[in-house]
Amino acid sequence: MTKIKSLFTETKILLRSVPSLITALFAVSVVAMNLLANKSIVNLPWLALDGGILFSWLVFLLMDVVTKRFGARAANVLSVCALAINLFFSAFFIAASYIPGLWSQSFVEGSEGVINAALDGTIRSSWFVILGSSVAFLASALLNNFLNAFFGKMLKNRGFLAFSVSCYASTVIAQFVDNILFAFIVSYHFFGWTPLQCVTCAATGAVAELLFEVVLSPVGYRAVKRMEREEVGKAYLDYLAAKKEANV
């Protein structure tokens, strides 16, 4: 009971310490990523990609920023919170899809029922998409945050080079795990993808998301350095330091 209370207190301080814009972007990106995973945007015999790629790079970039400033544990807690928010909204999307009514896009003469049902099905998401995306995201998020912190400690440098290398390495590995888990849990069984498509999707998706990270890592680095200068999150870091000292 004491550990649960301590975790609750730590989470409360963390959510107060992480800039609200980062928390909001992170949560919304997770929701959007999982919703867009319903759409296949490339479906070739040797390659397949889903729409989740449009937001997954932002999710991982924000995790890297949080890890660098607050630590891997904080990024893990924030990831679990974002996943909980995603499941919360998924429940409301499901409820909304069963509410009688017509979507504005369904007003096509003779096709109202078909289009409306299709839109309800999209916003509802299938149970396997929600399950697959949740499992894949949680596993890859925990892996990404651990690897980012691990590579950061190995490099023993607080400059941009260490920041970028640790972010690139953790992102490409964790994104591959995220993509391949989702591909084999969902796309292989329910979308008819072949094993080759699942593997190539995981690899090409990881590379594509890595390119986003390469382009935008300077933005993430500047955000971390600014938070350090302005002592953003000091209350959380002080709490961790006091907790560690008390346990020594």
C-alpha cells in the first residue's frame, strides 16, 4: 500500500512538472496514432504501411525529450498515462459510434446507410486494433525509454551528439519492435498482410520514423536545454533525489 501511495504521489508531481504542451501533444498523438492505424496507406506485395506512421515519430520524439530531462522512469509513467487516456477515449469513440444519427459525410443519395456504417466502424475501431496498438505501444515505449537512458549513460556527454545518437539508436530499435508487434498481432491476422509485408513494414516504418527524428532532433535538444536552464520540473527531480537519499 505504501508503494502504491508513493507511486501515486510521484505521478502527481510528475504530471505537474512536465510542461503541459508536451503532455497534451503526447496524449493526443497516441490517440491519433492508434486511430489512424485503421488505415492502410501502402499495400504492395512486398511493402505495407498504415496511417499510424504520421504521428508515431512525434510520440517517440516527445518520449526522448522527457527521458532526457526527467529520466526513463518518468517517460514510462507518462507513456502509461497516455495509453490510459487512449483507452479512455477509445471507450467513448465506441459509445459514440452506437449513438443513432448520421455523419455529415454520409449524405450521399442512395448510400447514406453504407457510408454511415463505415464511418461508425472507423471511429469505433476494431477490438483487435485497440489491443494490438496498445500492446505494441507499451512494449516499444518501455524499450525506447530504457535504451535512450542506457545509451545516454554510455556516451557520458550532455551535448547534442550524445542526445542525437542515443535518440536515433533507441528510436530505430523501439520503432521496429512497435511496428512488427502491431503488424503480426493485427495486420497479419486481420488485414491479410503476408509475413514479408509485416517485416518490411516494420523495417521501412522504423527508417521513416528515424528520418523524422533526425530532422527534428535539434528541436527536441533545444527543448531539453531550455528546460534545464529554466529548471523546469525541478520539483519532480528534487522529489526523486530526496526519495533516493531516504532509501540510502
